[in-house]
Amino acid sequence: MSMTASFDGWMQTVQVHVEDALERFLPAAGTDPARLHEAMRYTVLGGGKRIRPLLVFAAGQVSGAELDVLARAAAAVEMIHAYSLVHDDMPCMDDDALRRGKPTVHIAYDEATALLVGDALQAQAFDVLAADPIVPPARLLAMLRVLAGAAGSGGMCGGQAIDLDSVGVSLTQAQLERMHQLKTGALLKASVMLGALAGRDIADTEQAALATYSNAVGLAFQVVDDVLDATADSATLGKTAGKDAAANKPTYVSILGLDASRALAQTLRGQAHEALIPFGEQGRRLRELADLIVQRKA
Amino acid sequence: MSMTASFDGWMQTVQVHVEDALERFLPAAGTDPARLHEAMRYTVLGGGKRIRPLLVFAAGQVSGAELDVLARAAAAVEMIHAYSLVHDDMPCMDDDALRRGKPTVHIAYDEATALLVGDALQAQAFDVLAADPIVPPARLLAMLRVLAGAAGSGGMCGGQAIDLDSVGVSLTQAQLERMHQLKTGALLKASVMLGALAGRDIADTEQAALATYSNAVGLAFQVVDDVLDATADSATLGKTAGKDAAANKPTYVSILGLDASRALAQTLRGQAHEALIPFGEQGRRLRELADLIVQRKA
């Protein structure tokens, strides 16, 4: 995985690595209970932009981590992300029928299976990460705590809960920011931290710089999501467009308007770049990912 | 926690320890997001027989583990168990309104909150266990894998999936056994193994003996559950009685009849006792727990 490869080349290499790792770390197709395992594989394999795995690998260039460690950590994060999408799409949450251009799990299978797929994927994520044979055990425990903290009520689940309580409520920009910091930001930040922890010792100042980068990129991700939800069509997004407005959910676009939201995304991109200056060329992939996240069309 | 105390005295001491640990290891009441945290505490605190924590502490007498380690491991297992009950009670699964004598979470709160409570409790369980400051890191990773393996598709979630596929189907006793080994047996066995791993090194022969004990107790637990479901009333059980028969689910009672089911429970109790012989007096609490599980009335 050359440092000098084009960004697209690097990204494709990472995506192949991650797909291969997911393939290996998911229960094999056909093993008992076959329907659940099939549904887990349907959920995770062959789709998605793999933004979180890309962040793991990009941060791994800062820490000089081994590719096998990064692939395992990336697979674990992606399983957490995938489970959250399955549960989020269920009728009692967003009730969505389309995800990554395919029927959602409760449509393709049934609600009970969707519930179990999510539950089993979360357990699988922790099992996969805890099984790493390379990282020193104490460091691996720190990585597990980063992942668990980002997934739980102080992270992703907490953000979902705030989101539920926000429907039809008028939020300030600060409140919206807080919700997204938990709902999507926490796992994006965890991805960066997992990559950073996977290699050499990272100094406190470096951790702080990566946290600044992660916070900026996490927010930018959400601002762009809101812009795309308001402007792109479902076919491009691979999921139902315009659903936030339809659900009367507060978004950056509803609070700031479209132009100010786009400007905010660019400001956040600048902050992300600035935070990476100390890392020089080792921060290149993280810098390029910030660009991707802000400039993406889906 | 004296080895010579009465079983009831020992049990009450453990239950107080575990309640205290759960209280400390759950997110504090009133912290943001307050409604989710309140629902997590509603789910976990102040109820249940705490069979799994009791197994952790009883096995901890075999390994000579520290009480603080056992309390943490017991809290983690109980959080996994509690989350599974919340999800299992949801409308898309068993659709149950009563649990531990209280309204289930999706009734007391709402379905989306129940979903998030379960998801957040699972993450919390792994976070709590990974944060143990006493157990050597490599051993702690082994404990995390025991818990994750028992929770995932090769354990509890897998058993739930087989259960879903079994409604209205005629199972053999062997198939029913396999379902319960995963659905409830895996987490009961994990409880024993966590207690065993929490202290001194356990020899392979000791691990095998504890596995034999766990398998017998796990099955006995389910056989007795089926007997109680067919014979006790809802008020005594603290949950809806007779629902397996109503749902046309295969049970030990439906396959073997009531008398043979009761006899099977006694046979399994004998097997559990026999497996503990090598441990002498250190196996006392495990032996007493096997008796409790077989003789319980609710």
C-alpha cells in the first residue's frame, strides 16, 4: 500500500483489504444458524463507501500500524456501523426500505431477523477485535474501550436517542452539533483513534491533533449528509432522499440554509487540514479523506 | 463472603455486591441522554434472580478470584442478559408486556427506546469488562472473547434465530437441546467460565469439568423453565406463563411430557454434581446453585 499511490488507487486497495477481512471475520455462509449468518453477510458485504475503514487505514499511516491489525480493526468498526444501519432502518426507528441500493434487512428477511442481525454483529465486532494476535494486550484493551465507548450510550446509541427526542423540536446549531457528535461523529472519531492506537505509541499532542481532525471531519460528514439529503435523489444516494425534511427532523440545511451549510463544510475541511500539519506526509491519506468526505456526491 | 455461610446468606451477599456493581457501572441517572440512561437503569436494576452473576461468583470460588473482578464480570454478563430480554420482549419477537413483574421496556417507554437500550447495554457490557484494572490484559482479552462468543451468532443470538425458525415445527429432543444450548446455555456457561478465568490458572481438565457442569446446568435451567411455564402462574413467574404452548413452540414438556421433564432435570442435577467432585469444597457454591436452578419455583 504505497504512500505515493494515487488516492483512488489507495482507496481501492483498502476497500479490497477490508472486504476480504469482513469476508473472513463474518461467520461462514451455510454454517448453522444459516439464515441468520446469511442475513449478517447480506448486511455487511459488498456495499457501502467504507468511510470508517478508510479512516482506520489512513490513521494507521500516522502510527505505522501493520495492515493486518488495521484490517481487523476496520472490520470491527464496519460491523458496528452496519449493525447500527440495520436497527436504524427498522419500522420502530426510521422505517426505511432501501439501503445501499438494496432492500433493508427487515424487508429482505423480517423484523426479528433484522433485530438479531444487529445484535449478533455487535458481538461479532468485539470478538473480532479482541482476537487480534499482534497488538500488545494492554493496547488492544484500550482499542476495545474506544470502540465500545463510541458504540454505547455515550456515543452512537446516545446520539440516536437524542435524535428520537428531537423530531418536531426546534434545535439550536449547538444542540444539533451535539447530537451528531454522538450519532455519527463518535464512531468516525473511534475509527481514527483505532488506526492511531494500532501502531507506535502516539504522543498526547498527536492524539489531541487527531481528535481535532476527527471532530471537524465528523461534523463535515453530517453537514454534507444533510446537504445531499436535501439536494440529491434516492438513486444517487442508494437510500431514501429527503426523508429528514419529511420526518420534520432538524438538519444543518433547515437551520442554516443550503449556502451556509456548504460554506460550513468547507470551513470544517480547512480545520481538518490544519490539524494534520504536524504529521506532514504521514497525514496525507487523512487529508485526502477529509476532501473526499466534503466533496462526495452520495 | 465466607465459605461457611449458609447458601441463602452467600446468595444475598452476592446479590448485594452485584446490584452495587451494576449501579456503579451503568451510566448515572440524569446524565445526558437522560431518557435512554433512565431506561437502561429501569431495565437492569432492582430485579431478576441474578442467576448468571451467581454462577460467576460461584465459579470464582473455584479459581480464588478477587471479588472486585467477579463483580465486574458479573455486571457485564447481567447487562448482556438484560439486553437480550429487552429485545426478546419486543413486538417483532415475543411481544411480551410483562417482565420481572414490571412492564417491559417497549411498554414503559417505546419500541425505539427498547431497541436502543438493548444496543447500548451490549456495548456497555464490553466496555465495563474491558476496563477491569486487576486481571492481566491477556487473560482479560480471553474473558472478553468468552463473553462475545456467548452473546453472538454462535451463542445467544444464534439460539434466538433457531427459536424463531422453530415455531410450529416439530423438533427432536436433540434439536431442542441444540437450540437451548445456544439460546440460554451459552451465556450460563460463559458465566461459569468468566468466574473460572478471573483467578488462578485453571488446568484443561478443570476447564473440561466446568464445561460439563455448565452444560448440565444450562439444560436443567431450560427444562425447569419449560416445566414452570406449563405449571406456574404469571404472578409467581413475574412474566407471562403458558406463552410457549400458546405460541406453539416446542418445549421439553411438549416433547417429553411433565413427569419425564422433571426426571430429566434431576438427572442433569446429578451430572452437574458429579462434574464438581474434583473441586471438593471449592465447588460448594456451584453445587448449591445447581440445586437452586432445579428446585426453583419461578
